Amino acid sequence: MGSAPPAGQMVPPDQLAPLAVPPPGRSLWAELGQDASPARLVREEGPRRFWRMDQGFVFVTEGARVVATAGLPTMLLASAPIGEDPLRQAAPLGRATLRVAHSFDLSGAAGRPEQMRFGQVVQCRIEAEEPAIGGLIERVEICEGAAFFTNRFWFRAADRVLIRSEQWIGRDVPPLRLEVAVEGS
């Protein structure tokens, strides 16, 4: 396989190992700006899932949330809830408006200290669910503070399983759109 890159350097996408075929029911369709491809599960660590697109972009999910990214000019190093975040759990959200807060750590791709921002806090409101249209329930999350953005999450009305989302993943980066590819859906 060759030697590991020097510390602090990223492996170019063309030198990464070929993507493995994801297990049945464990893949996502991902769109980031003009790039769109299947995102394949490459690793699991407890509740975290590590996904890679064909273009080499990697992101980490925890529940419905994208909590880290790599391979972009701006990287989301970490996203941590401040208090409870119902979207990091598998339980249904309920029908009421919810309040959540997040702390983000961001960096430029070069990882230079002057590009890093730690502890960027946003306060968010997850609006009450919209009535089901076409079998889907939409929940809109509006965030403000260190950044201003809107995330959207769509759940199947029948069982309230997340099937689609559109999420902010950093400044000057288009939202990441994900659609769950589950057998039988």
C-alpha cells in the first residue's frame, strides 16, 4: 500500500484506495454544488458514520447531522451539540418547535492557524413539522450566531424515518444534500 503521508499532509484523492461497495441499505446519494455521486460508507465508530463521495470528499454523520468534513477549501472539523440535539438520535422529533445549539470548529484546507475558528456557536430553532405532502414531513432548522443558515430535513410520514436533508457544512461552501438509499423505501 505504500508509506503513510508525512504528518499534516492529506492523501490526494487519486491515491486513495478504491471505494468498497456499501452493504445493502447503507448508502447515500450526495450532492455538493455541481458534484453528485453515491456516498459510500467507509467506516463506523459508534454512532458516527464516515462516508466518501467518488470525488474524494469525505463527511461524517451522527444521526441526521453532518458533524465533520474533509476535502473542501473550508472544512468542518467538528460539530458538537450544546445540550440535547434530537437530530443526533434515532427517536422521532415530535410535532413541536425545538431549540438546539451547536458549537463548530472550522478550518481552511491548508490547516493554517489563522484559518482556524474554534467554538463558533449558533442557536437554532427547528420549526414545528409541516403537514405531510406526498408522504413526507419537512422540518426546517434556522440558525444564527457565528453563522446564519437554514437546514432542511425530510422524514417519511409513515414512520418518521429521515430520508433526505440539506445541511450547512461551512462558510463559502454550498449546502450538502443527502438522500438515504434504503432497500424497500
